[in-house]
Amino acid sequence: DAGVIQSPRHEVTEMGQEVTLRCKPISGHNSLFWYRQTMMRGLELLIYFNNNVPIDDSGMPEDRFSAKMPNASFSTLKIQPSEPRDSAVYFCASSHGLEKYNEQFFGPGTRLTVL
Amino acid sequence: AQSVTQLDSHVSVSEGTPVLLRCNYSSSYSPSLFWYVQHPNKGLQLLLKYTSAATLVKGINGFEAEFKKSETSFHLTKPSAHMSDAAEYFCVVSDRAGGFKTIFGAGTRLFVKA
């Protein structure tokens, strides 16, 4: 049974370039979350979707960040233009709804380095 | 307002000795509580969760946690540490009151010495 799939696993880009991170949630899960993890700030929730609809994007740091979920099996997180301070590990997670007892299943993460 | 505090940023134990990772939470209602583990360069994996059933929750790899409402605590324990337990551990509180809220603790890094 495939878990949450993220691609790419590693991304190195130069400042100013557009970066697109991809996520495929677990089949049947209808909630999807994007997180960012850094040493300084720990794990931060950026945005989450329920039934493909963005529910709360208050964690998105700036307008340079955008996320979409065009269908139940795919989501993207885009940074345009990228900056060195965006360097982090970005995790996607999915769950079977937004009830408080629903655990989230995490992907392996995308390690982004912006030079 | 919800919050979660992991009382130790680092814990070091010897292999074969008990593990205690401390977590205190604040929630206005009846939350669910989780412990996740993150091994180096990996995603987070659920260890166990409390959802208002039994207060002593058993998880994977011999870990367990006890929900103590009077102390607002959800400490993670294991009787005997193994080298493979070296990882970062996150305590998480989740509630639905006022909208979906899931708060991650800052994490506790567990070191296991041979």
C-alpha cells in the first residue's frame, strides 16, 4: 500500500527561480496538508485542503507561495520567485478527514535548497 | 487556546535503560493527542494516539503514553531503549473546537548511547 508520495525528493535551485513541489496523498484520504520544517522554526503548517478545497492558508509565509489541489490525488506547492530563506524540508501529509482523532500520514519530504 | 510544550529539547539515555519524553498540553476542550517519531532524513511516523478511550495508550516499538488530564500531560515512555530509537519525537494536540486545530510541539531529540 503506497503511502504519501512526494517529488522531487531533493531540489537545488537558484534564487529567483520557480520551484514546484508535488504530492500524491494516500488514496481515499480527503484532507491534505503542506508543512515546512527548518532548524530555526521547527515544523510549520503552511496550508491544508479538505475535499480539494483550501481551508486555511494562514501559514503561507508570503504571496510568493501558492498551493493547488486540482483533484483528490494531486497537489502542488509553488514558490515563485524562490529565495535562499525558503531552503527547508517540505512535507506533505494526508488524513481521512479533519476530525480531531484522525492521524496524519506524512510523505518522505522534499529537501529544497535555494542558492 | 491550544498549545503543546515538550519540556526537553534533548534527552540522552543508555541502551537498555528507560525512556521518558515529557509533553504538556493546553486545550479548552477534549483534545486528541499524538506522538510522532521522525528518523533522520525521513518523514514523521505515528507512534500512538489518545482519543478519549483508555488513558494508557500503547504504540509501536514498545512505546506507550499516559493521558493525565489533571496534570495536562501526555508523557511518552519505553521500558528499555534501543539504538534504533534514536530520533526526534513530536507531541501533537488536535481539536475541532472553533475549527480544525493541530499543534505540533517543538520536538525532543532522543540520543541512545551504547
